Amino acid sequence: MTTGEAARREAPAGGHAPVALPDEETFAALDARWRAANYLSVGQIYLLANPLLREPLRPEHIKPRLLGHWGTTPGLNLVHAHLDRAIVERDLDALAVWGPGHGGPAPLANSWLDGSYTETYPDVTRDAAGMARLFKQFSFPGGVPSHVAPETPGSIHEGGELGYSLAHAYGAACDNPNLLVACVIGDGEAETGPLAASWHANKFLDPVHDGAVLPILHLNGYKIANPTVLARIPEPELDQFLRGVGHDPLYVAGDEPAVVHRELAAALDTALDRIADVWWAARHQGVRARPRWPLIVLRTPKGFTGPAEVDGLPVEGTWRAHQIPLADPRGNPAHLAELEKWLRSYRPEELFDEEGGPTAAVLSGLPTGERRLGANPHANGGLLLRALPLPALEECAVEVASPGAGSHEPTKVLGGLLARVMAATAERRDFRLVGPDETASNRLQDVYRATEKTWQTAILPVDEHLSHEGRVMEVLSEHLCQGWLEGYLLTGRHGMFSSYEAFAHIVGSMANQHVKWLRTARRLPWRRPVASLNYLLTSHVWRQDHNGFSHQDPGFVDQVLNKAPEVVRVYLPPDTNTLLAVADHVLRSRDYVNVVVAGKQPCYDWLDLEAARAHCAAGAGIWEWAGTEGSAGGGGAGGGEPDVVLGCAGDVPTQEVLAAADLLRRHLPELAVRVVNVVDIARLMAPEDHPHGMSDRDYHALFTRDRPVIFAYHGYPWLIHRLTFHRDNHPQLHVRGYLEEGSTTTPFDMVVRNDLDRYRLVMDVIDRVPGLAVRAARLRQRMAEARFRHGRWVTEHGTDLPEVADWRWGAL
Amino acid sequence: MTTGEAARREAPAGGHAPVALPDEETFAALDARWRAANYLSVGQIYLLANPLLREPLRPEHIKPRLLGHWGTTPGLNLVHAHLDRAIVERDLDALAVWGPGHGGPAPLANSWLDGSYTETYPDVTRDAAGMARLFKQFSFPGGVPSHVAPETPGSIHEGGELGYSLAHAYGAACDNPNLLVACVIGDGEAETGPLAASWHANKFLDPVHDGAVLPILHLNGYKIANPTVLARIPEPELDQFLRGVGHDPLYVAGDEPAVVHRELAAALDTALDRIADVWWAARHQGVRARPRWPLIVLRTPKGFTGPAEVDGLPVEGTWRAHQIPLADPRGNPAHLAELEKWLRSYRPEELFDEEGGPTAAVLSGLPTGERRLGANPHANGGLLLRALPLPALEECAVEVASPGAGSHEPTKVLGGLLARVMAATAERRDFRLVGPDETASNRLQDVYRATEKTWQTAILPVDEHLSHEGRVMEVLSEHLCQGWLEGYLLTGRHGMFSSYEAFAHIVGSMANQHVKWLRTARRLPWRRPVASLNYLLTSHVWRQDHNGFSHQDPGFVDQVLNKAPEVVRVYLPPDTNTLLAVADHVLRSRDYVNVVVAGKQPCYDWLDLEAARAHCAAGAGIWEWAGTEGSAGGGGAGGGEPDVVLGCAGDVPTQEVLAAADLLRRHLPELAVRVVNVVDIARLMAPEDHPHGMSDRDYHALFTRDRPVIFAYHGYPWLIHRLTFHRDNHPQLHVRGYLEEGSTTTPFDMVVRNDLDRYRLVMDVIDRVPGLAVRAARLRQRMAEARFRHGRWVTEHGTDLPEVADWRWGAL
């Protein structure tokens, strides 16, 4: 018995060793399934009626508007048919990621063939009426997208924006030791940066605890208008490239279906045998060396089996096959005849029975139940999701004797919480932390008490916190981090992405697409809720003391808040315990994209755990102890409306507002000042604009109906205006925030340069409260002097102000 | 004479053939320059005073706060010294791109050594006083960033956000046939997606018309906290990878300076010889095969020549050398002693003379004048910039007999303009068009009348518009497109990036960083203005009929408008001639990021060229012919205030507003309706918030002070609120825009689903003009019925409404 055979017998991936190449009957069945799927794909693109060609094709059978992508589709159908064979023969638990997702007809066709489509959408029955419906709905108003999408059974990967397939595949494979993730990568997609970075994800995949990814690089040679790079370089160069990224490639090439079937079947068997060997060696023989995972290169013509020529120009095998090979069968009789010939070339009479369902020849050898690619529960991860075992926050919280008496690094304390989650999931392995080389830089290093960073290449004595089985994933590619996490979450697990705030923009487009996925999935009853995608944005704009201007950007929040409100949530916890309360909430939540902005630098503790929980649950609230409402005898105390409201959101703005309130209380004791802190920024919105939006009544209870509001915000000030423009007292609202000023400088100088400092806020109050301008002119002058004096000190000495650095709550 | 020798003699890169390895004297000079640069680098990180160590180092000589990155710096200094030698020996025209840009001390040190720093910043003299200033300013408040930045002489590449060095290098090399661009790539940066995609840029570099890029992959082994992937994979695997991406690698490795000097000098000579051979073969021997360009792998310890151990832990050669190897020399006497030892190990007494300037030993063999890397004019591209030869718009404009009488595809007509620019620059070669495989899909294909797409790998008979020397650059990587264009523009040329609107978000972070670069460069008097970065965002949100939800995203504009207002400009031309007028303007502009949003689908022509020019120059204006102001006897005609203003920005919203105005004129003839179209969206802002902002007086002249304004906007509606919240009539402003609704559907259904359609706009008018609700109740009901009826038609028939598709201005 060879190792391979042993592995096949014992490794989780399969128990059925293929003894040799499949027999002729199997190939005939394979080909029948491929022809059926191709027929159904062409039908989706073209046909409005007459789905089975029971009558001659007429113009009125053709859709009035032809939309979709044929070019990549037959290749996807081919891979699907061969995966089906392997799944059955080896009883594989397999998931497919279709990188060339524009080929939406392919998984739809296959899912309809194996019955999973009808189970998901009962009105699309597996008969002639259902086939007609399948055809009509494709890329039709009110129907289904032309790409692989959330609506597609069996998919975790939207096929619209390209580049993320391989990262998604690796994310899905992590901590799924029995799962095979077959990932078709288009040669167009392979030119994208995220895909190019993802080739190296194999250096992070643990053959013991993770499943396998089988990349299938589909070289059909063309994008929409150009040849592709990887298809045009000489094959020896391609081979070097694929070996260079750590794979052991297997090649399949041809334009003769029979030849391609044989080669692909052999390559797939070889690849699966090798994976089984790798698993066996790693799991039973203690082999720790990084395996050279197999990879299949599939070189077939674009639009394989479609029209070779149209109007005298070559189509099959060229970029002209990308979308609609026959442009006008409704208006052009020659096109119509060609289309009918094309459809009949698949011999539908052999593929579909009298009722229009697949014949036994097509059905034979298809997987059943959850083994079907369209029904694998990993692709509907909410089915597998378990609640995360979260610790009691009391174990992690910091003690706060009085507001501002002590300080902590919020993310460092959060690291303790995450360490507990890591420890509690050590066996379950369903929680991961991803980030670009910054987990420790972002002060989350306590998590290494419970796990380490996954690393499958050499580990040297000098290395720290690296291991084969770690569940922290660090690579200097935000794209790969995001892709990993998306794949991990969509297959039913939990995680968090920590990033420098500014560089979250690198994955802005991916975040947009994930929100779109969740927005659409939430509207599909069969998609079960998955864990939220949680961003921890730290090393934020106000504390880029040494990195300067290039590292300052608080705009990710603005971008996220443009997206579907049912999905997006933004939190700005002002201190350590509020960060814990927010983290606890977001880690329990489902189907959201949560953005948490929190600092890693020492930050005064304002709220004890109980207060933090209550404050975060409310999302926004009056801090009575910080304004005059909390001080006996303070101006305006006694429940009346304040003279001015100081609003704040974010740790640094909160600190400056509290300092300003303190200055006001001491220097203008007769002024009634209210401090309102906002953690959940969407609370500022109207209830009809966001589920967390506050009613006008609640808003007025915090911000008053007519008093001046000075709002210090962490990011771009106009965000606060756009969230509140409809409120009655909006004309009274004056927002301070980041203005793209300041570079390499001190934290205090940053707030001065952006007009967010305590002195400026006091001046704002004096300028905006009626009657104060004259009465407090001298104080205003002193504040302006303090700004100037402190600014000069900072520039000369290169450190923060002693009196600012040492600033204590109530003791300025 | 070998080919190499011939090339060296005749090819542009250099006339001086190195006869053999440099002699000992040259190596001594190389080492002295390296030591001097290292000394100056450590000094920048640590020293506030005592720059020449003329007295023993004391705590007060140390900066109070230590910021910067030592780890990568000695490697950059090493490369710089060796490039200097090659530049002098071969009289090279060379530009350096420092990918590991956190090592800012390195180019600063070298620029100070060769005098280019003092020429740029005369107060930083090349003597002891200047050295003290150089040291103090580094990463100090009011000083210079710790990264390579716009402030750094000789740089076109910000070193903060990583991943773009190689793309920038290729962009700089394009159409600079005599330029060598040496690009140091950090092994951390190499993990990013954009860098990974950029490896394949060599398939687009024409050895005849373009210069050369010499990648120097610097494997120092570690990022901030982890080993790097490329440094840890076995060398044979790395070699396969580098050959697989098309390079012929040369290896330099060691931790002995003398050995490294010899190996690097030899590798650099070999690489430059090979480049000269490639150029010779391509330019004089007609060789058309894609060359295998050389590449240098430089494997040296992280923090080379720094402390080997600190506090008993290894530092040199580990991630601990990443930032500040000795953490506390001000407070810890052992650290102070170690720092002094470290500094003195460079033997400063040999490197700097009595006055503190470099000694002859250091200066010998340094390049002079514009050959210095800190003074090469390509790195200050505005010095080389020539105005683009733009055609008279009359050559391209469409005739407009009356508004709405005809229609054109705006971007298709723009393609004619771009073709003329391409033709006019055929010899100068200073204009390029980049895009991800979409130039033709975005209807710009007329540009192929004048040039083709660059492609250096095999070209087959079936291919169209590919050539070795084309100036359209297509690759399915937005990152590479953007990086190419940035590098091209910053070296003094012109260009445009056309993209599907939604996928501009992929390069959102790069756009942010480019705005930051321009904002900072504009504040540096020595940086000459460069051509603007022009985005053409087309295939926009309203016309994703077959791609659906994943391809809808108008948020790039919002992101850009968060950035420095002195740099960002956003235009939404409503038809063909306005697009031409805008394109003409942005192609003439300097130092901006211009975002132009325009459709590719047939769009009614509203303005003739003269009117389009005037309208675009104004940025916003009343279209009297569209409202009742233009119709004799129309309601409110005669110059009074209208009853309602219909605002619009964007092609589809403009069409719907004009249709709504038409409905109102016919059904409510007594109503005075004004139509205001906005092309330059920043006109809505206040003058203090954006240079294009309108005064309140001008704003009121368009939008009135108190009448209801119904504004139909192309993107997210709240953008309009955030731009106008301070205007007097803001409470009267009602904005319609994209609400993340609609997927695969018809264009008309898209506007219905997002409440932007003509019927909804009429209903909005009825709802908001006082007194109309009752008077026009029946019309409102008819409008609601029309929405419903048309919606049903669309869903059933899968095409656009006949009466909408056929809609003509004034003939509904």
C-alpha cells in the first residue's frame, strides 16, 4: 500500500481510491453533464421561450436584450462536472470558488441539474417549466445577476469585482481540516493585485488543522479585449512562476473535449491523491515541512464549444467569445440559425427527458445531499455557525475609581479579551485575528498568550510567536487579510481585522463588496446569518506622531456609512471599558460590517464597566459628571437646558472636550455646559435612514432643540453634518474634526493644527453662546495665547507639552 | 567588440564600459560614502546636538522622542552608494525609487552628502551647522517626515503606504528611453497585492521607446514583527518565482561589508551591461522578443552595521532592528554608550572635515549636477513638463440643433479627442491612457486610430490593436494602472485613467496618497507643477444593466471630496459637448486630481459647443430653455423668482430633471420652474471650503434664498447636503440620488427604484411647493400610476420602456 493509498483510505478527504482512469461510461456521463450544463448556460443567455427546442427556434424565443458572459462559462461547467465525479468517487466534502464569476450561468446550470437549485428556489422546478424560468430570470429585470452572487446556491464568492477568489478559498479552508476548496482562477483575474498577493497564501495554510485549496488556473487566453499575461508567457516561464509561488503544477490543455476530459480527470485524480498524501504525512507521520500543494493549469479555448466563427470572424478561442458570441439572433436570421445549431450541438434530446428534467445519463454519478456543490453547508456558513464563547467582561475590564484618574492603552486591554476568546476556541478553532504585520504594533500582543501567528515556512530560533497552527494571520497585504477573513466568516466562523486606520482604505472596495454581499444575503431567506466582519481601526489619525501625513486618514468610516444601513455599524469607543463593551457586542453580532475606531496609546479611563456597558447600549449619552449638570451649584445645574452642548465622538476628541468643559467650569462657572458622548455614530441619523437612528425627540433630549452645539469629531467634520442635517438645531451645530493638517508632530500639535484642541473648543463656545463674546473676551484672549504658547513649545522641544502630557482630569 | 561593449558605447545608458571590477580605491570610496550615509542616518534618528561627536555623547544630545526606522536604512544607503558609482562611471541618467520608504534617513543623508539637499534647502548647509539641522528636523515637529516623501529631493515615491514602488518605477521609465529607474523593493512591501501585480509590468515595457527598470529586491528578512515570505522561502523557489515573472536574477548576499561591496558592484555592472545589451538589440538589431530584464536580489541583514545585540537580545539581522534599535540612550547609560560606539564605528573623523562637510574621500566619485539622484529633473517632473497639444474642440464637438434633438455616446466622442492628442504626441510620446482592459468597453476605441495597446509578449494574428510601442496601457489591475500613471505624471508627462466607476474604489487608497503627495508638493516652492491625474469614471452606476449590484458604486467622488480641496476637482458633464469641454480643461490643468464622471451610453445632446464651454467655465448655471424662464408665456417667466428649482448633476439625473420639467410645463403651466445644472460639483461649496466654491450671493442667484429645491444627483444624495448645509435655503433642499437599490434591471427601473425618475421628481415638486398638494393631487396620482405601469412593463418585457427609450426632448 503506498502512502497515497493509505491517505486516501484514512485521510478525511476521501475513502475511495480511484484505481485507474475512469472508464468510458464515466467519461460519457461526464460529457453528458458538461453538455447539459453548457446547453443550460446558452439557454440562460439567449432564450425567453422554447427552452427544450421542441419547436424550431424563432426570433420571439430570444430575449430582447442579450446580457451575460459566455466566454468563461464552458470552462466552469467543465470543472464542475469533473469535481462532481471526484466528489462522488471520494465522498469529498468540497466547496467551489468560481473566480471568473462573470460566468454565472455555470453554477446556476449545475445547481439546477443536481436539484439543489430547486430545493433553494422551489418555483424553479427541475422540468420544462422550471427550465424556462431558469432561462428567463437570468440577467433579466427582477431576475438573478449574470455573475456568481449571493443568490447563487453554493457560492461564498461574488463574481463581479475580480481578484479575491484565492483569498476567499484559503479563508474557507482554514480550520476546516476535511474540506477541499477548489478555486478556479481566471487568467484575467490573475492580473489583479489581490490575486497576485494571494498566491503566497499557501505559506500560511496548516496541513494539519486546515483543509486544502486546489487552485485551478483557467487559461482561456483572453479578457474582454486583450490576451492575458499568464496565457501568453511561454509555458516554461509560467511553470517557473507557479513553482516559484510554491505549487506543483499539473497541466491540462486542449480543444478536443474527449482529450480534455481525459487529461482533466487524470490531473484531478493526481492532485487529490497528492493532497491526501500531504494530509497523511502531516497528520500521521509528523511531517512539518511546508508541502508543495498541487495546482491545475487548465488551458482551453475561450467560449469552448461555442461558435467558431461569426460573421466571418473567429470567435471561439478569442476575446470575441467574452460576452455574447452571436449578437443578434432576434434580428439576424443567420445568427438565429447559428444559435439553434449551437444549442442542438449539445444534443438536448439525450440530456432532458419528456418533462424537461435531466435524463438518467446526466444524473448518473451526480453527488447528492450536502455533497452537492450547490448544497454544501460551508457555502451557507450560517448553518454551521456557533456562538462565540466570550469571557465575562469583568475578567478584562479596568477599574475606574473616578473619571480620568487612571489611563490604559485600550487596544492592549482588548488584547486580553481576544486572548480569552482564542483560549476558549482552542479546540473549536473558529476564531481568527487577521492583520498586516501589526497585531503587536496595534498592542494586541496579549493574544499571543493563547495562540501564535500561523507560519508554514522555516521558523528560526530568533522568531517569536510563530507556529504552524497559530490562529493569528499576519501578512503585509491588507487584501489578503480581508479576503481570508471574508472566506472564513462566510463559511461560518468568527474573526476580527486589525489595521492602521489610514490603510483600511486599501481594502475599501472589498469592504464595499462585502457589504453588498451581506445586504443581498439578508434578503434571501435561505441564507443563514453569518458572523459580522469586524474592523478594529487603530493607530489612528491623531497619533501618527512619527509616520506623519501619509498615515493619517479617518475616511474609511465615511465610505462605510455610504453603504447599506442595514449592514453597516460604526463605533468610536472613547476609552478602554467602552472598547471592551463594543467588542463584546460586535463579536456577538451577525451579518454586519462593524467598524470600531479605537486608540492604542494611553487614554484616560472615563467609565467603569457598568457605566461603559450602559453607555454603549445607549450608543450616545449625556456625561453629567463632565458638564455642569453633575456639579452641585454648577451653572445651570438643576435639570434646565444647558447654555451649550459639547458633543464628542472618538477618544482624542473626547479628551479635548472634557478638558474644554473643565476649563469652562473653572473659568465661566455660571455657564451651563452639557457634555454628550457618542459611541455609535449612526445614532445621530434619523431612524428612517439607519436602524440605530435616534428619534428627533431623543436627539433633542441630548442636544437640545436650540442651543449651540460644539461637536468634536474624530474624523472629517462634515460627516457629522451629513448625519444630522435634518435635525431642528442643525443650524446651531458647529463641528470640529480632521482637516488634513499636520504631519510629523506631537499629538497636541495635531489637535491644534486641526482646530480640535481644548482651547479652540472653549473659544468656539465663547463665539457661539449668545452674549459671551463680550463677557468672556479676556478668557478668549487667554485661550488664544495658550494655543500659541503651547504650539511654540512643541516646535522647539519636539515633545508633547509637559502640562498636556501630565494632564489629569480636573487638575489642569 | 561584444554586443555588450557596443551597447555600452552606443546605447543611451552609458558610454563608459567598466573594464573589470572596481579597484580597491573605488571600493574604499564606496565604503566611505556608505559609512558617511549610515552615520548621517543614525544621527538623524538620534541626535539633537553634538552632530560630529566632537565631544563625548551626553543624554542631552539625544532627541527626547526617538522616531524613525533604522532597519531598512543601511540597505538603501548601500544601494545609493553603488548607484552613484555606476552613474559616474557610465554617465547614467538614473532615477531611484525607494520602495522601503520608511528608510527616509537614507535619501536625505545621501542628498546632503552630494550637495543636492543644500541646493534644495539652503538653510541646511553642508557643514556642521547644517548637519545639526539635518539631524534635528528629522521626524521632529515642524521638520521632515521619517519616510521618503515629497519633501525628499529626488523622490517621486512616498514611502508611507507600501506597495507602489515598482509600478511607479515602470511609469517613470515609460517614454524615457534613456532613463534607468532603479527600484528598491522591500521584502515586506513585496507581500502587498499592488507590488505582486507589478512584477508583470515588464510585459508592457518597450525596450525601444521606454527606459529600463532595474528592480533590486532587498531581502533583509523581516517586517516590523515577522519574517517576510520572499526571504524565507528556499532560494531555488525564489529563483523560480523571479524567473517566472520574467526576470533574470543576480544574487548578492552577505553580512561582511567588503564582500557585499564586491558582489553588489559586480551584480550592478552585469545588470547594467545586460540592459545596455537589451537596448542595443532592440534599437539597432531589430530584436522584437521580450527581453528577460535583469534583477538584483540583495540579501543583507536588517539594520546592517547597527548594534548586534541590545539588552542581551539579538537586534541586527532581526525584526528588532526595524525602528529604534537602542530604545533609551537618553535615560539608559548603557544605551548611550552603545549608541556612541555605534556612531563612532563609522569613523566620522575620516568622513567629515573640520567644518563638518564631507571629506574628499567621501566626495570622490559622487555624481554632479543633474546626474545626482537628489537632483535628477525626472524626479521633479514639472521641470520637464510641456503643455499638451490639444486639438480645437470644434474638430470633435457634436452639432446640437436644439436641446435633445440628437444623442451621442459621450465617451465615444471623447475617444476622438484623445485620438487627436495621441496623434499630436506621436513623436513627443508624453501622453498615455491607462485602464483595466476597458478602453474599448468604455467606448474610447477611436484612440486606436492613433496608437495601440502596448504588449511585449507574443502578438497573434487574431489580436487587435496590440503593438510593442502603443501608448494605451491595459492590464486587469487598477493598482498597476494607477501606479503607472502616477509614475508617468510625476516625471513630467500627461495621461488619463479610464475605469468603471465602481471599481475606482480599488485604487481609493492610492488616490488618497496621490492627493497627499500633490497637496504637500504644492507647498514646496522647488517642486514644479505636474500634470493632473485625470480619472474618467464611466460605465457608471445608472447603467450597470447586466452587471448589476456589484458594479454599482458612485462613492469614489465622496472619498475624493474628503481630501485636500486645493487638489481635488470633480466634474459631472451632462452630455457630450460638456464632456469635451471638461476634458480639455482637465488635460490642461496642473497638480490636481480631477474626477470626471461621464456615461458611455447614448445620451441626449443638450448644449452646443459654445454653450458647453460657457456652462463648464461657470461650473453651474441656469438652463433657461429647460425651465419656464425660457418659454414665452411660461409660468413665472419674466425674471421673478421661480416657484421651484430643479437641480441636477450627472447625465442620467439631468435627463430625468429635464423630463420632469417638461412634464411640469405641460401639466402645470402656471408653475414657474427653474432648471439648474451643476457640472463642477465643488461649486456648491463655500469659497472658504473649496477654491471653486460659490459665494452665497451666487448660490442664491441660482437656487434662490427660500424656494424649494429638488436636486437630482448622480451619486449618494447626502453628498449634496454635506456640500450645501451652510446655505440659507438648505432646509428647502430635497436631494434624490443613488440609494443602493436595483441590480440587474433596465436603466429606467434603476431610476425608479432609487426614486430619481421623472415621475417621482414631479411628485416631489407637488409635495414641496406650497399649495400644490391639493391643486395637483390628480397629476400626482397620474405620476404614481405611470411609475407603477412602467415598472411592470419593464419587469415583464426585460427591456427599457419604448416610450422612455424613444423619449425625445419636448416630445414625451
